[in-house]
Amino acid sequence: MTPLDALPVRYADIQAAAARIRPYVHRTPVLHSTQLDALLGAELHFKCENFQRIGAFKARGAHNAVFALDDEDVRRGVATHSSGNHAAALSLAARNRGVPAWIVMPSNAPQAKIESVRRLGGRIQFCEPTLQAREAMAAELVAREGARLVHPHDDLLVIAGQGTATAELIEDVPGLDAIVAPVGGGGLMAGTAVAARALRPDIRIIATEPAAADDAYRSWRQGRRLRDGSPDTIADGLRTTLGAHGFTIMQALLDDFATASESAIVEAMRRIWQILKIVVEPSSAVALAALLENRERLNLQGARIGVILTGGNVDLDRLPW
Amino acid sequence: MTPLDALPVRYADIQAAAARIRPYVHRTPVLHSTQLDALLGAELHFKCENFQRIGAFKARGAHNAVFALDDEDVRRGVATHSSGNHAAALSLAARNRGVPAWIVMPSNAPQAKIESVRRLGGRIQFCEPTLQAREAMAAELVAREGARLVHPHDDLLVIAGQGTATAELIEDVPGLDAIVAPVGGGGLMAGTAVAARALRPDIRIIATEPAAADDAYRSWRQGRRLRDGSPDTIADGLRTTLGAHGFTIMQALLDDFATASESAIVEAMRRIWQILKIVVEPSSAVALAALLENRERLNLQGARIGVILTGGNVDLDRLPW
């Protein structure tokens, strides 16, 4: 196994991120429910990043990336081509730093996401709804405005920032046997894995993914990063393909991987709403869904498990039940 | 104004309740959002009783009533004729005390409520769906089984138990200028008022109610307890008519009263879900709705306001938007 300090993100980077972002993000609460414990036959502790600034863990990585830049480097702003939570997170981080955030969005982006970015002061540039058009326009902005590109997940500072959630969780809940998070681009999972392995060397690190968007799972099994397929899952935050840095770190640190069916994701989401009384987006329910669907194989009976609930930005008019 | 210690519930009763129920209920968190503050132009601190055991503040009053009884008095169990949150709360309290809970429910009660009471070990007795039939069957149970009736709100121990939420809120958020809660039967509002006035003599105590179920508001204005009308509001927890003890205490301690339209209640509920990322039932949204609708008259600009969010038991298949 790769030694921890040979990886591109080290625990010291996560500690530095925690200190850097502290004034700008919330230390989110951890929830626990005996009713959900009984359902799985294990002890579940949910790190509630739905209560994070902008309603998702992405506020952590974006603030770390924006505040780690020198004044000179950041002066002309930052840019990204995400239309999801990272766009709102980068807009907020840039506003807190006092610099512009350029957000490239497809012309068909949902109105709610456009408004959320605008409310936070992000400058939106619309483009054709293809990945190619988005990347081209982002590159143009970087060239024209001198803005710094902050990638949603394939960025070492972003990964270190995301790892701060797990560092807090492990501090708040002593004795965790396992940590579970979902994989989209791999930024959260990579940061989670580094923090968990550094703080609790014997912890089991389990990645989860929708079965309908399992490129990271297949990459992990085959030992090479696959970027095939056009994932279609209700977990809209996890439709991204796996990034290079995330893949390297996951390959070194993951103990296990479990996927969840679409129906299990919807059911788990509903259970979280009904029992924990919190609003989470479908991506947040993937970890619980995968644990429930793979209960026997994972053999977690009686274990104390930390679960990262990633965000709560959901369209209340289009609930999946 | 009536001196505090001439009222049927005193602050010492709330302190005794807090000590008595501590092992059985949660100390719920307080949430705050700059986005909601901006909407009202004041500082709002939400006491989240949706995270309470059984998903509502009712767990407090029920545990206080059940655990205050002597062993001999409680041996044959407790009974009530609520079909809402109090039924679940009493079932849990009785289970924790190791005695039976008899719950009289109308034959047309929603399946979800029946299951929730059953899950908690409550023994359900179905009756015709009229208030008369419910009261008659409860009286019969008391006579036949020797069970002790625990009224949902018109009970001094229940009122004292409900007051513990405000005592915690005032401890957690220093310097509150006002406290706001909704009125159904008046148990929560009465307990809230006693705790608030005892701990912060100058605090403004504001009751709120749906305009479509404003019997308490009219009673307060006219100085006599009205029990007319058959309230029809989306805030199902507040359809009850006002109790005698609740009325006495509210008459002595309230500083103001504000009502909310049905559309404002739905809008406030949606805002709480969307911004605070928590699941609350319509009754929980009445306070925020009334504050927003009566903003100018209440003149709370810049004030620090505590709001009791009463519960989170809502049918996710029948959301009002």
C-alpha cells in the first residue's frame, strides 16, 4: 500500500485547509437516529453538510482553493464551469475574498441554479450545453480575464478542503470503525480517505456510487481510470466522471466499494427526510442506500459508521416520490 | 398583571420537569440563517423540536406527566384520545416507564399515525370519528383499565414539560428580545410564556395562530375563552380548541398575538425547508409566517427573536406545494 505521505494530498494539507477556511464555513452537526441504526444493524453517525454554507460540502474546497492563492494570483478572479454546488461555492468564496467569480453555465441550466449563483455575486457566462463548449469558454475566460480556474474536484486544494469534513466528524464521534462517502469526481472521497486514514489508521474506508453511474467503481476494480459512459442517475451531484487525483488517492486508500440502485437511493433519501427530519439531495442518500443494499457482503454488523451527507440543494417541486 | 407565582404553572414546575425528562428527551439544536434574517429584518433563532423524540415537542409534556405519577398511580397505564403527535409521545413515555398506553383514535385516522403509535407500543382503541365518541371511549378506558388520562394540552404537568424547550433556548441564545410560538390547545404557548417571563422578565411574548383557526386570538382579545367554529387549516397540529389552563396563563403573560394566512404558512414552511434544510410540519411554520405577515405592526426590526419549531411529522406524499 502507498504510504500516506507519498500521496498528492497529505493530512497536513487538510489541517492547513481547516485553519484557512474556518472563518468562512460552518462546523456542521452530526446526527444520529436509533431508528436508522435498527434498520442497518449498525451505528450510523451522519455528518450534515446539507447545513453547510451554500447547502453543500463544496463550500469547503472552494474556500480552500480561493484563500490559498496569493493576492496577486487571485486579483483578477476565479473561474469554473460547474453548474452545480461548486458554482455557488466558488461564487461565495470569491465574494468573501473580494474578487470576481466567473461561472460558465450551459444555456439550459435550471433557473434555481442560475439565481443561486447570481445571489452570491457570481458572473455567469452562458454557453452551449456541451462539455466541449463549457471547457472552451472557461479557457477563454481564463485567457481574457486572467481568472484562475478552480476545478470542481480535480484540484489538490479542493480535495484537501473537502477532507476537513471527515476530520471534524472523527473529532466529534470517537471510535469510528468505518467511514462512508459517495463518489462523483472523487474530490470528496479522496479528501475523506486521507483524513480518515491519517486520524484512524485502522478505519475501513468505503466508497459508494450509484450503480447507474459506476465509473469510479469499475475504475477501482480494474485499476485504471475509465471515463466511458454518460451516467444517468437521480443523484445529480455524482454524474461527473472520475478525476485523476481522486483516482490516485482512492486507489491507494479505499478498503471497499459499494453501489446502490436508483430505487434504493430514492428510498434512502426518503428515510433520511422522514426519520432525521432533514432535507438532503439524492447524492447524499447514496451512501446509506449502498450500505443497506450491500449489508451482508460489507459485514458491518454492530460497527460504528460515519457517513457524509453531502448536500441539501433539491428542487422541492420535483421530489422523486 | 398577574404575578408569575399566582399562575397555575410556575417556573419551578418547569425546572422540575427539565430534571425529570432529561434522560428521555433530546436537548434539541438551535438553527440560525442569515438568509432568513434578511427576509424579516431581524435575527431569528429556531429551536428545532422537529428533531425531538417522536419528531415533536410533545415528547416533553408527555414524559413529564407520565414520570411525575407515583408508581401506584401509573401502574395500570395512561390513556389519551389524541390522534396526533401527543399519541406517539404518550406511547413512548409509557414504554419508557414500562406501563401500557391506551390511545383512542378515530376509525379514519391516517395509516401513518396508526403505525407510528403501534411502533411505540401504544394500544389503539378505534372509535367513531367524533369528539364525543373519542371522549366517551377514553372515559370508558379510564374506568375499565384504571388508566390515568393525560390530556394533550389542558394538563399542568404537560404545560410545564412543554416549557422546557424555551428554557433551553434562552440558555443557548443570550439576549433574546422576543419569543414566538404557535397556539393550538395552548399547552406549548403557556409553558413557553412562563419560562420566558421567569428567565427574561422584559422579553416580548408573542403568540401566533393560523387566521383560519384563530379561536385563541379572538379569546385573547375578548378576554373570554371561545370554543366556537370548526377550524380548517393546513396546520393540522393547531386545529384544537383552546384549553382552560392555557387560556389563563396566556391571558396573564402574552404581550402580543399575530395570525397568519394559509398561503403565508405554506410559503414559510417551504422557506424553512429550502433555507434551513430541515423537514418541519405546517404548524411549525405558523410563527415565521405570522412574523412576516405582521412585520410592520409588530415592529421587531433588528430584534433577536426565538422561534419554537414544533415538529416535523409530515406526509412526504402530500406536500402543500
